[in-house]
Amino acid sequence: MPWTTPTLREVRSLVRDAVHASLPGADANVPNSLLRVMSDNQGALCHLTLQYIDWLSLQLLPDTAETEWLDRHGQIWLVNADGTPAARWRRSQPAWRASRASSTAP
């Protein structure tokens, strides 16, 4: 089941319902009341957090990540056993050629 981020209107409604359920007799649906303003503010902050989580979920996989995140994925996952980046190994000379050049002939 794919994730769909709720709209701002839906989140604000959820927060108002939560206030109504938590505070017996309180009504967060009265326009310009303190509870309404606080509920809508909380809903907007929750919606912003959900949008950030939605964006962050796109950065976790390389096929949907942005360039900075792809670079970071490469720094984390593309490392050889000796700690050198895998891209550096491809640009340098092969290991057998380096060892042959450093050895002296008898």
C-alpha cells in the first residue's frame, strides 16, 4: 500500500478532532477562537513535518535521490576494503602494474 501524504485541510481537521476528543466540552471549530487558531497552527506544523518525511523518503533510494544525496550514498557505500573510494581505484593503475613497477629486477 503506497503512502499518500494527507493534505493540509485533512491534517487540520484531524488536529481539531483530536482537541475535541481530548477536551470535553471544547470546540475547536468555532472561527477565530483560541482553540481553533492553536489547532490550525499545530496542524500546519504537522503537515510541514509530513512533507519533510515525504521528501526524505525520496532521498533514501538512489533512483529518486537528489545529487547531494547521491554523492553521500557513494561516499558511504562505494568504499573498498582498505578504505579507499572505489572510484579512485578505477582511475589509478591496476594493482599488478603498481607492484611490478615497485619491485626491483635482480
